[in-house]
Amino acid sequence: MMLSAFFEDMTKAYQAELEDLQSDSEGNDILTSRLKSKRSQFALMMPMIETDPEMVAVAFHGGIDFTNPQTLTMLLSDEPDDFPSWTDVADAVQFESWAQKLADIALQEPGGERFLITTVCLEYLHEKSNGSYQGVYNQSAHGESDDAVDGVENDDDDDGRDLEVEGADWLSEQGFERLG
């Protein structure tokens, strides 16, 4: 499955958002209660659908049935500017009654159609991958990484200096005492 750059980024963000909602600081599973809270505040979150759609889209988690997966699979390769209208996509999904109410709210907003298409695609991809999409992220058509930080994140230092030693040296130069 080939994902557009938009869905590569959104899928990661969507999964991270669900993981953040999953448990509290003590490790207790509280996803259901947090999703219920998001759903009750859904209308208040509408200003976020353009800037942080993944944070709002999780409100639909578990509330969408996919009646035409082929349509959704094809949409996953599109960028948002290439999305069809919601009416062209609506028959590909069936919302639970509570999720339909959220969809109706979203459709009243500017950008609501784009948000719903993004949402159903993210939830489809999440469900299809059992919550752990392991596809090819950041890969161009030639198999090369599009991630500009690949080389920067490489931990193989050519000069052999230890980052901890360098940090301690810098702190010492700033007037801090060395520990140990």
C-alpha cells in the first residue's frame, strides 16, 4: 500500500495520539473514558480540524465500519488537495449512531469534508494494521529515504568522542562543576 506523504505523517500522529490517550501516569487503561470526554467536547474542538486533525479524529475511534475498503485504500495515496468531495466517499463508510452525530457537526465546518475523509482513512489504516502500521514510511518511489535527518540521527560518530564527555566539557566551560 502506497501512502501519500500526508498520510504517512498523519498515521504516525494518529497512532501517537491514541497511545497518549491509552493510559494514565500510573499505567491504567483509560482510553474509553478519554475518548468519551473527547466526544462530549467534539464541537469545541472544531477549530483544530485544520491544524491538528489527528487530535480531533480520535473521537471517531471505534465508530466507523468500512463498507468499501477499496475506495479508502485508493484515497490513502492522495494529498488533501486531491481529495474528492465527501459525497463521493460517504458510501464507503457507515458510522455508528454516535459517530454520525460527530460527522454531522464536522460537515457544518469549513474544511469538514476534508477532515472526515482524513478521519475515515486514518481509522481505516489503524484498523487494517491492528493499530501498528508497519508500512514503508518516508520512502520515495526509488526506495530512497525522504527523511532529511537520517544522517543526523546516525549515532556512529566518526571522531570517536563521547557525547557525554563533550557535554561535560561544555558545562565545565560555562562554569559548572564536574560531577564524580
